[in-house]
Amino acid sequence: MAGGFRRGNRKRLPKLEGRGELQSLEREGPFKEWLGMPDLYRYFLVVEGEKYSYQTEDAELPVAVGDKVVFRYKETKGGNWIDRNSLGKAIDPSEYQ
């Protein structure tokens, strides 16, 4: 079925954006969700004092503690979950050459 079609005339909530210095990073895993699926790693990040969770197939993240990061996330009952493939280093245009 084609995506993007929704019933009703509800406005979609905009994605929340997180930004700041990565203060800590912990990894759990790998987890096997089901047969044939790649291993999943669960990361727990602290950015500017806020806790976030991130799940991916990558054993290493493209960011390290001390980097300025930017990402999109959702607030859920289980905490703040970073959207898949949205975590990256923030580029400061004044330092970029």
C-alpha cells in the first residue's frame, strides 16, 4: 500500500530536534530480534543532561563523547528515542573549511 495517506484531517506533530554535546555513551548488545535479522545494538546517550536511546545495526557510532551532535527524536513512555539514521555530528559553519 502506498505510504503518506492518512485518514482524517489531523495535523502531524513535527519531529523534535535534539542538539548539544554528547556527554556519555553506553552500548548494549548485540541482540537477535528474530532469525534472519541483523544484530541490533542499543545505545544510551546523554546529551546536555537529557537521556536518549538509539537502536541500530552498527556496532560503532559515527559520534564520540565530546562531539557536538544533532538528531531527531520522539518522546515515548519508555523515554526519548532517537530516530533511525538521524544521529550525526553537528557542523558549525564558522569552523567548516
